Amino acid sequence: MFYPEKGKKYVRIRKNHRNYQEEMLKKRWIKTAVILVIVVALVGAGVFFRVPQKLATAAVNVYGQLQSGKKVTKKEPKAATEPEQEEVVEEPEEEVIEPATLIFTGDVELSTYVQANYDASGIDGVTSAALRKELKAADIAAVNNEFAFSERGTAADKQYTFRVAPHYVSALNELGIDVAGLANNHSLDYGQDALLDTIQTLNDAGIDNTGAGNSMDEAARLVVKEIDGIRYGFLACSRVIPYASWDVRNVQPGLFTCYDPSELIARTQAAKEQCDYLFVLVHWGIEHTTQLEAYQSQIGQAVIDAGADAVIGAHPHVLQGIEYYNGKPIFYSLGNFIFNQDIDQTAIVKVTADPEAGLSFSLIPAYARNATTRLASETEAAGYDKTEEILNTLRELSPNVEIDENGNMSER
């Protein structure tokens, strides 16, 4: 080995004359200096050029190993089939809320014909399986309950009185009914005891009800059903009662009425503050006619102005028109849904509540033969598909409503 000395030529020194201790000390100092220069350079590069921290750390580790006298070995790269696993932070999935569906039907009265079918064939004697599937698929189904669930009381002095034994409430459960309106001209057919039995029977069956009670607050109570954090409200009121004494203001228990609509308007405004969507069921109009009474439009529009998202009418027992008012629908009458032996035309309102798009409305046409209600598309009882016939009836009665071949509604 050669070592330069100033002013001298290179001289070969024999091995036995070497000072090994001095040579090793010099080598160590040289290595230390080189490593320090490398470490300083890498750290500086990391500061100014954002060199990955792992590289600087590796250099420091090498330096430490050299200082400790350990052998530094090169780390073999992993095989191509075993890529280095990076830590993956999973972001929480955004919750997707599916649209909710609500169903509203026309008048329901479990007549002796319907009861006989139910006794003989169960719920299949009341509605077809296809129609029942539509009802039960809805998140909320609401009806106008136009009779008393009771075995007590004396019939009122009027042409038609409706009373049904309480055990038949199972039919409503099997249909998937969630909400019942009691504000109509038959809930008190057998007196106050029968009305209380009706409220108790529905409560025991888990069916929320509104429109009747022991006070104004009870009769006008808001039913609220919540789905995925969205609150849906229901009120029921009647503009048709046979005796003024049926009004809850005059007798308790009694019915919530709207001959003077001011209380209904006030209750609607208050209810809207407690729910996201509000549906008001109103019993009104003249039986067996498609002609509207002036007050139907007046009350319907006032209720919409007060905050209702839709008005569902009942009582005429036949289909009446639909009106869009300020972008919201008023269904003046859906006809009879379950009633006597034959129902030529009825319609079910299906509401789809989309978290992004809001409410949309469609119609499901139906009819009844031999006291069994079916979809209009079921031909075995009528002999033909009645869908277009029923939709055409509603188109003719609803001048500002567009109804497509699938029953979907929009404002014209």
C-alpha cells in the first residue's frame, strides 16, 4: 500500500514494518467522515427537496451500524408477486336512503258481503294477492275507516248505519294498514261507546288513527310516522256529518269537523311544523256524483296553503277529479275501495318520497267483483283489463293533471 508524503517520492514499505493500529484508526476516521458527509447531504436534500424520510433514516441507520462494527447488508427486494402492502384507510361509506312509499285508498267498509268472504276465504276473499302485494309493499298505508268496530250501541236514526265486530280488525292488519281516518259520517252510527270501542280496537291492533276523540286535541291529533329520519304526518277532518251533535265541540267523544275550516287551517299549520310531509284526509262532497261542491276546492286549496303536501278526499263513493294547486295535488274522491259487492272504478294513490327529488304521485286503478277488490289489470273477474278505462275517467275529470299509461302524475 502507498502513502504520499510531501516532498518525497513514493516508497514501498514492507508488511512487517506496518503500523496496523495506526492504519485502522485512519480508516475509521475516513469512513466516519464520508458517512457524515452523506448523512448531512441526505438530510439537507430532505429539507429542500422533500426526499422521503425513509431514505434519510436508512442512512443514519447505516452510520450507526458502521460505528458499532456491524456488517451492513443490502436488503433484497420482495418478489414481484408480493408487493409491499400499504396501509389503507377506509373511508366510511355514504349512507344511501331509499325512497319511502305511502299508499292512500278510498272508503273502506267491511260490509256483510266482505265479512262473508273473509269468513269463507280469509283475506283472499277481500282483496286479490296482487293488490295486497301493492299495499303491503308500502312503508305506510292509510284508509278512511267508514264504520264502527264495536258490538255495543244503538243505531242512529239514519238510512245507512255501519258496525263491524272488533275481531274483523285482523283484515286491516293483513292488508298492511297503518293509519285510519275516523272523521266521517259513520263513525258514530252506533253512538259514543261504539266510537270509543273503534278507537280502542284500532289502537290494540297497532293502527294509528285520527279524526275522533274525547276532546278537540284528541280528535285533531297529528299522527306521525317516521321513516329513515323523515317524519310523515296525517290529519283527518269531516265536512259531512248527519247531526251537529257529532262534532267534538258539542259532544265528547266526537269528530273533528271543518264546516268552519279555520280550526283545520290552524291545525294544519301547527302540524306542518312537526313533520316533513303532511297529508290531510277530508270527508266531503255529495255522494254518487263527479261534480265538485264549491267548498271542496276552497277547503282543499286553503289546506294546501296552510302547509299540507296533499289532500285526500272521501265520501262521494265514486271517482272525482284531481287538481294540482301550487304544485301539490288534491284528490277529491278515490271512490270506494272495499265496500259492497261491486265497485266499478276506484284508484289507489301511491306516493314516492325521494330524499333528493321530493314527492311524486301515481295512481293504481282497481275494481271489485263479488266483494273482492282487484287490480284493474286483473281480467278474470271483469273479463278485460280496466286500467286504461279508469285512467281515462280520471283524465277527463282532472283538466290540469297529466296521467301517463303507468298512472304517473304530473301537473299540466
